[in-house]
Amino acid sequence: MGEVDPAFIQVVKHRPKLAATHAEGIPLIYLAALAGYSPSDSPVTASLATFEGLVAEMGEACKKWERIEQEAREFFRRGLEEKKVRRDERRVVGYYEVEHTKNMRDWKEVFDCTVQEPTLVPALPEDGEEAVTEWINQWPEYPPGLREACEEYAQELEKLAYKLMGLIAQSLGLPANRFDEFYKGQTSIRLDHHPLCPVPHLSLGVGRHKDSGALTILAQDRVEGLEMKRKIKPIPAAFIINAGDIIQVWSNETYESVEHRVMVNSEKEKFSIPFFFNPSHCTIVQQLKELTDEYNPPKYRPYNWGKYLVTRKGSHFKKLDVEILRIYHFEI
Ligand SMILES: O=C(O)CCC(=O)C(=O)O
Ligand SMILES: [Fe+2]
């Protein structure tokens, strides 16, 4: 990334605290402990039966994670010339190294691909109010296994994501399949590489943000850096499950989308792979009617997810002079 560009330097109040302590009490679900469990053994059959399914999904997902991480390392190791599957404002999937979060440049390079091919989204505003466009993946020549690794990972993670959405629905007193109707394809995988940074006290790998989609399943390597108010210790074979803004709205704030950011490091590069499980672009995001009543009225105005996503994506390409679209703009 060359010498340090001032675009990377965070304002004082958002600079990382290198000596931050680890967060305690982040709930950790030991699925392995349930692996030998037989659902008929106990009265708590229903919920544990759901966990049983999760155990199998997790095992498969972890195997695929090992492979995709290797391919990601291989891809990022190559020079810019070989990573030429570059993204731009129209073709938003592919390689990119100058992404901004909240108008500050992140210390990272990324490779994005969508799970459904093609993924349909609203076109840019200048193309007309109703216009729809397709995001089509771009695959690099090297490493040749990257495409297959992403496709296999997507298949496993999608199964896991449906299971988790089912559990979230049940935790809200809803049928497990309550969210399924929204999912006809909007999911994406990102490979994140945070190279060594000479100024880790001044810059961030990813600036503070909340994930705007529904659910993020984040796989991170063993290098520390992820912070959710406090530092999250990386745990081998553990995914970080993040509820995004959409779950916050669907649940009328029973679930909160958590702000997070990534610190970088001058000694160890960091790799992570978020899987963004999002509804179809035509979804109107609003509180589920079963979860609102006169005592708990909707807290947000409905919004079109596809348009929101495309507007947010646009803000990642360059520093803008306007405030970035956020869900609080839809608060009632
Ligand atoms: O790179 C990471 O570890 C986290 C990435 C992240 O939070 C995001 O892309 O939304
Ligand atoms: Fe995030």
C-alpha cells in the first residue's frame, strides 16, 4: 500500500487503543459438546434438536473455511497485476484496495463475490427509479481454486445461515421458517486482508460500522483486531455471528446490530472472511407485524433493502461530502 496516505489517518476520537482489554462474556456456543447428544434423552428436545443440525453444519463449514482461507492467502499474495479483477462503481464485485468506511480509508484489500449468479439489484439512481441491474462475479486466473472454494463455502454457510435465522425466529416466538420468504438471493462473501500497517495506532483495518444486512457469519484467523466495544479474542473454529441492521428492524430492536471495527497490526497481517446473509433486493424492510402492537409500535419507517444496499456500496468507493445513509435515518 506504499507510504501512509493521510486518507488512512483516523480522527483522534476514533483511533484504536492498542492496549485494549478483551471482552468478557461474549456468548460462546460449544456445538461440539452437543455432538453425541440424542434428542430423545431430555425434555428440551425441540431446541436441542435444532442445535444437533447445527453441529453437522458447523463441522462441514469449518472444513470449507480452511480451504477458502488458504485460497484467499494465495490470492492476496499475488501482485496487483494478477489481481486485476477490479471492482468499480458499476461492477461492484471483485478486487478492491481503496475502500472507505464512514469516509475514512480502511487498511485492507478485499475480494467480493456474490453467492447467487447473477445477483439482481436496483441500478444506480442515474439509470432510473425502477431500473434493475445484475452483479456478475469476476474470477481471477490465480489461484485457480479460488472460485470453487468460494462456491463450496457459500453452499455450507448458506445452510448454516438458514439454521441460525430459524433459531433467531424461534427466539422471537415466531415459526422457524418466518424469515425464509425474504431470501431469494442477496448473499455475498468477502475475503478481507489487512496487511502489516506501520501506523496501527492511527488507522483501522475496517472503520467503526454496523453491518447493514441481516446476518453476518464472520470467520477470522488467529490474529487479534476485531473489536465490538472491546477486543474479541479469536477462537479457532469459532464463527462470530453478528445480527445486522435488518434483524434490528425486523425484531423492532429486540436484537441490536452491534457496532464493530478492526484494528491492524505492524507485525502480523490479518485475514477474515465475512459471509453476508441478506434478503432479496426487493424486500421492504420493516418490523414483523407479529412483533409490534399498540404498546410496542414500529420504531422504523419501511425501506427498500436493494436501494439501501446500492447507496451504501456507493459510499465505499470514495470519500463523500455527505453523511452516509444509516438506518437511524428511518427511525420514527
Ligand atoms: O475484516 C474483518 O474482520 C471484519 C469485516 C467487517 O466487519 C465487515 O466487512 O463488515
Ligand atoms: Fe462488519
